[in-house]
Amino acid sequence: RILIIGACGQIGTELTLKLREIHGNDQVIASDIREGAQELMESGPFELLNATDEPHIREVIAKYEVKEVYLMAAMLSATGEKAPMKAWNLNMDSLFHILHLGKEGIIDKIFWPSSIAVFGPTTPKNDTPQITAMEPTTVYGISKQTGERWCEYFHRKFGVDVRSIRYPGIISYKTLPGGGTTDYAIEIFHEALKNSEYTSFLAKDAALPMMYMDDAIKATVDIMEAPAEKVKVRSSYNLSAISFTPEILAEEIKKHISDFKIYYDPDFRQSIAESWPSSIDDSAAREDWGWKHEFDLEKMTSTMLEGVEKTLKENAK
Ligand code: VAH
């Protein structure tokens, strides 16, 4: 069976639903420190679980005879800056617990998400290569970079089958993100539909790599299904789809909502955004396990507007 830790988060929710569709509802155990979306809670087993509580993780893994773990719990970049030690402890402890379960042979396969936040101001900004300078400035980025080194170490030394991708900003409407720098690109859709205006906390020219949720889920499923020998990078793979600025996204939204207005009031998250790449070279993922994205800016924008509108109507009922 499969265990998702952090199943109620932005990516965890949709990943759990997808894995239940592929493997069967009772084969995929959702867990989180809080309950989540109704669809997730009702479609299969759920356990309340703190990702740093090692004995409890082991208990749940034994109870359901879990062989595969997706560790999706983490504190993101913006929230991490407000509680650095808490972010560090959550992001690192949870990873060590799972890597040790792999080393002991209790579980066979691990997915652990990294992020473009591993890069920093000294990294080439455009078409950032797979292997390059990495001097992250956020606690979140430091934890992801460190995590990548540990994943690679556990694979090389102990043969742990751990797989990872560096997610860009993920755009979706089912579950809201929690405390990231790329969250503006989701808020903007909600505000556009509710008020026809949005004040961005990033500057108008802050270009960041982004991806629609369905592509992120596809990448996650693909890398986990790939034969082990095809997964050559055991730290984490660069992954890319689209890259845009708040201004470009606003222009695209205006094609659907003609009176939409955008204002800019950058806060501390702007300097985080400035430290990250604008676009990513993901040729290693494309060559090694056949990664290919599907959603461009247009398709993502129309899908988001439809999805958010539906959600707003449902919430109003
Ligand atoms: C954040 N969305 O903004 C996350 C992410 C690409 C960055 O990992 O913190």
C-alpha cells in the first residue's frame, strides 16, 4: 500500500485522489495533521499524523503494510521565513524518518519533493541547468537543498529507492497553497473573479517558473512509475513547464475578464522571488524518464478561471 504524508495540502490532495484512481481507494492511505477536503476524506482511509512523530509514522506503516511513501508535508518559503527553526525541524526530521524506513527495508520506494527554491542569487537565472551553483537564501530552500543531498546519500550508500523533482510554483484551484512565494499566481484568479482586481505582493516583472497542477501530478506519477535504472538523478530533477510574470498573467486574465485591474505592492516575498530562477532547463527529466508538460499559459488560465468560478459558486451555496 501507499502512504501520503501531508495529504491535505495543495499538492497532497490532488496526488492522493490521482493515486486512488490508479491503485484503488483502499490502497492509498491519506495522512495529515488536520482533516482536509471532503472528497479526499470520503474516498479512502485517513489517519491523523504529525510528520515529525516517528513512532506514529512507523505504527501507521505497519498497520496498513505500507511499501511506498510520498512525503508531501513541508513548511514553504514565505511561512518558513517567519518560523525558521520550526520549518527546518519539520522539513528535515520528516525526511530522515522516511529515509531510515527505506534503509531498514521496511518500505521499498519514496517520493520526496524538492523545489526551485534550492537555487539562489548566484544561480544562472535563465534556463537554469540541472547542475549549477546553489546558494539558497531561504530556510525552505536550505532545507530542500540539504534534503536533496541526503536523498542522494541514502540512495548511493544504502540503495534506498528515493525519487525527487524540483517543483516550480504549482497553480491549482482545489486546495489553496499554504505560505509560498508563488501563491500570488493563485490568489490572482480568486480576486479576479470576486472583485475584478488584485494587488500583487510580487513586482510586475517578477518572472518565475510555474506549472499547472495536472502537469505536476503527471510528473510525480511518471517518475515513480519509471524503471529504477531510468531515474539517474537521485538528488532531484529540474522540472519546468511555463514561466511568467504577474504582468503577463494579468494580461492573459484580461482576455477573459476585460475590466480586470492589477496593482503592485511588493513585500518581503519579492526578494525571495528575485533570488530564484526565471526559467529552468529540465532536459535531464525529459531524456531520462520522458517528462513532457501539457499546460501552457493559455490553457492554464482558462482552466483556472473555470475551476475557481465553480469553487466560488459551490462555496456560496
Ligand atoms: C513556494 N511554492 O513558493 C513554493 C515553491 C517554487 C517555490 O516550492 O515556497
